[in-house]
Amino acid sequence: MCGLSLLTLSTCTQNALQLEQAAIHSAKVTVCNLYSVRAVQEMLISDACLRGLSVLHQCCGHPARYTAALGALQSSISFAEQATSWPLCGSAARHYWNACLPLLASPQHRQQPRRALELILRALAHTYPQPANEKMNSQVKSQKQKQTGPVTPTLDTDNLTEDDLAMRAAMYNALFHIYTDNGDWRGGLKLLEQAIREMPRTPHRLLLYKLRVLARAQLGESIVLDMQRVSQGELACALMWHRVALSSTDTQQQLACYQNAITALQSAESQWQKVDILLEFGQ
């Protein structure tokens, strides 16, 4: 896209966003209106997304423009939450998530999207609070049928739920590490417990259980029940026990975790891994 087109797009989307309150008010009070409040919100979602992506395309390493682009994408998620549209909220959230990935590489930079990630996860939970089942899928299809016009993105209903749950789990993972970067393990544990309550019972929760094991180990709490949930195969189980041993601050718990990691490795194929853990345990 040429510079002139980007500039025109940026100007048009900015003007459209400035008409937000007027358009919603007109939709509410006009007797023979041609559009509903929901239609206005959907247009604002599309407009904010387009503005955010266009600014992102132009930022070229410019921090202020990059921040503005993230702000516009976050606005689109806010509009989607107001419209209670889970498909549009998920689509806008994916744009934000892809845009903010460079910030998550270092502890210093990933503090910036903390508040935005909290708001996005709240919006996703608010618009899609039910587990992934047939009722959810029927609601998604029904919602798609009601959304007409060019402002509605094309959705793949077969992969939409999987993509949404994977993204939400990754967002919780990033937010948990933001908490732990600040030494707030208690806050991180609280976040994980909220995430496990909100996420449907799918394999995507496995990551959350593993993180909760690490948080509880760091806080000196019991991890027995959570370890039963994350144990999948002897090698995976042993590696998890080893990881917990490295995270634990309690000496007795560390010893128990090392012993469990060693005991879990029984097959001939895992003997070299067992030797490595024994050597580390002996030190």
C-alpha cells in the first residue's frame, strides 16, 4: 500500500472514530433509522482495526506510532466487547496479540502491554464465557448469520475456537510472566486460578496447570494435586518435577521433586536423562 493510501486510510478512520458518539446517539433516537447501535459498533470495530493496522504498517520502528497502533487495536476490542460479539472480539484480539509479540521478548518491554492484556482477557471472557461445546458452536454460527456487510470479517468456524483458546492461554502465560518479573508470585497464582475458572475444559488448560505448579512451588504450597493433572508420560512428568525443583524455594520440597523426577524415569530410553538429573541432584 502506497504512502498516500495509508495517509488517506488513517485520516478516514480517525474521522470515523470521532463520530462514534454521534452515530450511536442517532441510532438510538431516530425513529426510522437505517442502522442499529450494534451495526455502528461493528463499523467502529472494523474502523479501529484498520486504523491500528495502517499505523502499525507505517511505524517503521517509531515507538510513538507503534504505541498509537496498539491503542487503536485495543479500542477495536473495546468496541467488540460493547457489541458482545465474540467472533469480532477474537479477531481484534488476534490483531493486537500479533502486534504486541515483539514486546514480550524481554522482561523490561513486556510490562507495557500488561493493562491491555488484562482488559483483552476480560473482554474475551465476557463475550465468550461458555466452554467449547455444541451450544457454543451454534451460537457462533447464529452470530455469523446476523452479521452482514463488509465490516464483518470472514471467519473459519472450524478453527475459530481452537485459535481463540490457544491465544487466550498464551495471553495468560505472558501476563503470568509479567507478574513474576515483578516478583508478584501471589498475584500470578491468583491470575492462573481465575484463568482456569474461565477457560473451558480443553487441553489448552494444561499450560495453566503447569504454571500454577511453578507458582505454588515458589510460594511453598502443595503441588501434589496439580502434578497429577500435568503428568503425561514419564519423560514429561520427570521434566516437570525437575522444573519444579529448580523453582521451589523450600529445601525439602526441592529434594522431594528431584526424587520424584528420578523415580519417574523407568524406561531404558530415558536412562541418560536420569543420569543427568542424578548428577545435578548429587551437586
